[in-house]
Amino acid sequence: MIKLYLVRHGETDGNAQQWYQGTTDVPLNKTGIMQAECLSRFLEDVHFDAVYSSTLSRAKRTAEIIAEPHDLFVKAYDDLREINFGVWEKHTYSEITTRWPGEIEAFYDSEGNMRAHGGESFRDVEKRITEKTKELLQHHVSGDTIMIVSHGAAIRCLLFGLLGLEMGRIWAFQQYNTAFNIIEYHGDKNVMTLMNCTDHLQGTVGYQMQWSNMVTL
């Protein structure tokens, strides 16, 4: 069994403004750096054999901050990036529904099949990120612990891919900034042992427990 930590990046100004960021390369803001530092301290006694990340700077920088105490080099891959939201990127939900009426509602109702306007579908993302993750895990052996730092929608897609869940329920899972999940990876019949954990942020400004309400991506 390989233990797999899946981590969402820290906060960006796009998150704070509730944008659909997608593949737009928005860096961490001060809060996001603080969140990553909190997680780095929280996990500093956990042994990691490798740390991988999306190539987008908000994920890569989060990964680098977490990896620093472990003296690990972060390997970044495009296939671990966020979903491409096309023309919706850098817009809020309200702006999208106003400028492109009916599109995003149809996107959510399509059970992962419909592509964003000029972008990807959830099933597209599930395929690329799950295939890449399995490829990376082939270079590891039972007993290894690895981390992948990615994005809210991408991690949801990966969880559904690794757990064999129905994509129509993708929004049943929440992922906060720097929340981490733990999967016991067996190749098939994988087991989630922790989801959307934010214990490392207790006492910080804006701290959200796992089950509070937040809709940003």
C-alpha cells in the first residue's frame, strides 16, 4: 500500500474574489503563503518519499513550502493542473450566468460530460489526472508516502477516479485551501482515510472547519 496525500493549494486573490481560476496562473497571496507554512509545520514529522505538483504557480509554490523541511525537490506536471474553464476564467459565478446564460448550469447538470465554454469537462480532467497519478505511483513501492499538490476541481476529479465514484456527484466533496486528503492506494479498491482536513489552520484568520459552507474553486 502506498499512502497518498492530496493537497489543495493555498489561497489566491482569485479565491478571495471567488473567481473560476482554472488554468489562469494566479499566485498565492499572503494568506495562501501563511496557510502553506502552517501545513508545512503540521506535516514536518511525516516522512515523504516524493512531492509532486501542478505546474501552476499557486500549487507549485504551496508544494515547495511543504517540501522544504523534507529537503525534497518538487516535480511539477501539466497533467496535474486545474480544469480549463475556458472563457469563464477570472469571472465569478454571477458574472458567468449573466454573460453566458444557461451554460454553467448545463455544465453542472451534465454529470461531468459537458466541456466548459472553450475548456475541459470534468471527465477530461478525471482521465488526465488519474492516468498521470497512476503513472507516478508506478515509480513507488508499497510503504512509500507521497504528496500531490493540485487544485480544488482537479483533486475532486482525482478522488472520483481513484475511488471509482460516479462523476455526477463530484460536488458532494469539498476542498478548502491547503486542505489535505489521504488515500491508501492499492491500485484498485483504494481507501480514503481522511478528507478535506484543515486542522493545521486552527486559530488562523478565516479558518474554516471541514464541513462549513464555501463555494469557491
